[in-house]
Amino acid sequence: MKRLAGALVVAAASASVLAGQTPAKSELDKLQGSWIVTAASGQDVPIGIVVNLRVDGNKYQSTRNGTVDESGTLSVDSSKKPATIDFAIAVGKDAGQTQVGLLEIVDDTATMSLAETGSTARPTAMTGTGALTLARVKPLPKELTGDWDGVLDAAGAQMRLTIRLQNGADGLATGTMISVDQGNREAPIAAVLVRGPRVTMLMPAIRGVYDAQLKDGQLTGNWTQPGGMRPLVLKRKG
């Protein structure tokens, strides 16, 4: 009976493939790649902090403003709803410990709820002090790559800016902000998040964020640094 049941399962799976049905991806498959933490405990991540999570197979690495602060391996059980996730920390201040939690991924947004490091009591909800929201970092679409020019009103002074967007060596979105009126001073863009028409650029080196909407070939949004938010419109150069 066991052999017959196994044969029926294999036959059913083969029939699905032949019918052109794509097997559902596991949560671990969906988690592969690069992510930026956009919210923690229900609050937006403070300006000037960029926390990146990279997952490659069952290995992960976490960086804060470009510096590795933790790495190790992870396991995900997609048979649970929501899926469970366990981090085995190999490098970092909590090396040798584990962190357990819950995981949900919808399109390019991941939500985690994590217990205190070392605790075996898994969270029961996706909210609370251990809740994280992450956005996937993707390659830039063709309509965003290139140079964009704009003028920022900085305390009454007009400051010309050029934003240079490109895909980096890893194939993911990156860029540089150039302050033309400050001797072409450059600031690296640590991450570019593209969510539909919304484009967010994170620049922790100068504690800046540009959040805009792409419409009719123009980026219209707000530039934010500690102490204020100002409107900024960017148009493609040339």
C-alpha cells in the first residue's frame, strides 16, 4: 500500500508538470536575494540607517550601513502557516545562538516576527516588538537607469543635484547623488527600492532619503534629512 500511495503521488506530480502547472515556491525560495528593512516594531527605520539582509541558499548575511554585523544559516518551514524561520547565528555579537520567528512573503514585501535571540518561545503573531518589514532590492528597470537632474531649495538657496542610477556589479539597483553647486560632491546611494511607481533612494552617509513617484518620465517626491523635508522633482538628463 505504501508503494502504491507513493506511486500515485509521483504520478500526480508528473501530471501537474505535464499540464504546465508551476509548483508553488517555498518561503525560502521567495526569500532568496537582497532585502532592506523598512520598518521595525511598526515604526519606519530612522533616516541614516540602512539594514540589509542577503540570503543565498540557506546562508544569510546582515549589514548595517554597509558593515556586516551578523551572518549564519537559516531554515524555513513552509508547511506552517505562517511559515517559521530559524536563524543560526555564526558571526556577530550573538554568535552561537539562535533566533526563531515567523515569516510571510507577498510579492516583494517580506514580514518577519522574531523572538529575542536565544529564546525558544516562537512569536504567535506578525506584530509586536520583534516585527520587521522588508522590501526586496531588485535590478533597476530601463526607465530609471541614467542621470536625473533637479533643483533643491535648501533654506532659500537653490542647490542643483544630479542623481545617477545604475545596476551594480551584483546586478541590483544602486547609484550616486552629485551636488553640482558643492563642487560636484558625491554621496553614495546605498539602496534603491522600486515598488510599482514608487521609488525610494536611501543615502545613510548624509542621512538622506528621497521618496518619489515615477510618472510621465519624471520623479516627483520629497527629499528628507534630519530637520526637514523639501519637495524635489527630478527630470531625466538630456
